[in-house]
Amino acid sequence: MIKINAVIECYNNDNLASLEQQIPIWTLWRIWKSRNQLLYQNLESTWQHDTIKAIEEATEWVSCWQEDLSRNATPDTFQRNSRRSHWKKPRQDFIKCNYDCKFSQNGNETRAAWIVRDSDGFFIRAGLSRGGRVLSVLEAEFQSLVMAMQHTWSQGNRRVIFEGDNQTVLKLVKGEAYNFRVHNWIREVRFWQEKFSTVEFHWTSRENNRAADRLAKTSIRNHSSFVSFFHVPSSIVNILHEDHLSH
């Protein structure tokens, strides 16, 4: 516990450079990953290899994070993006599924991502999937929601809070707004809604949905169409850590 506290203190130490703040956390991630590879795949690693990979991944993370911030150059937007997460864990007996999408203007490349956490705020699993061709961000958001509902239902979850950062989706699903262009998507959501015991649809700010947003931007390798994560993906370790501290 003392060592874990030291890692957290290092991460929160604003006197350190960004890379120095990140390396201890990525080192822990590498140790955990090597342990699982040894246990489940009988693959051994060395501390030298894990150290190098931890530094590489920490460097990549810092680079991506700074790139996100640099896209919004005004002081107001920089301050907004720099805020810590205020993600809220679900109430007892529920799980929360945060979802998001990646959409390209030509509509040829869409991805859906979702992250499931329990009432203590702990990671359960996550999913990342290639989506079908859609014509708008709104359709991509609906596609991501439907995929998240299908996946959580297939895993036996029946009391779920689905949380995204698109207010239009929430209003359309609740019948507070109308858009004939996405009528079939709304019907699909309601079809799957009936399969659960209790379903709630929540909106949250983009800052509180960063984990799903980041995962949606992650590449899917080896020409796969779907990836299921039973361990925290390396690309969202820090974000989930911040989310967990926030509640």
C-alpha cells in the first residue's frame, strides 16, 4: 500500500514533468501485464523489457494527451480540458456502461467503444468494435449505444446505466425530441431496452466520458472487427485512475 501511495503521489506531483508523473503508473501496468502473460500464456518477460515498454507507453500517452490539449488553443478550452474527471459510480445493484464513437467525415470508418464498471467504480470489461457505414456523428453515437446494449445484455447484465456525452441521443431516446433520420436507430435502442430489467440513459460531459472517447480512437489490430477487454486497456489506464479518484 505504501508503494501504491507513492505512485499516486508521484502522479499528482505538479513539480514533476509529465513523463515523470506517468512512468510509475505505466510500470505497474507492465508488471501486471507480465504477470498475466506468465500465468495464462506461460510467457516470461524481463524487468529490462518491462522498463523499456513502460517508458515507451508513458511517452506515447503523454504525446497523445498533449496533442488533445493543443487542438484547443484558447485559455478557456484549455482550462476546461485540464479539469479532473467528475465521473460518478452507479448506485448499488447497477453497473454503468460509458459509450462513445469514432466517426470519419466520409463515413467509411466508424468505431464503437464502451466501458463497464460496477457500483464500486471498478472496471469489469470493455469492448471496441468496427461499425457499419453511417452518414453522421449522431448515427455513429446511436450505433455505439446499440452495440454497448447488445454486449452488456449478452454478458447477463440486466440493470444497467448507459452513459454518453451526446445530449441529442438522450433526448431522442426519451422522446423529448424527434428526428426521422435516426428513427430506426431509436427503435433499435427501444427493442434492446425491453430485454433488460431496468435501463437508464444518462448524459455526462465529455470530460467525464474521456475513457470511452479514448478507447474509441484506439486502432483495432490484425484486421479484427471486435475486441473484448477483460483487463484495463493500456490506453485508458490513467483516465480510469482519475475517474476512480473522482468518486
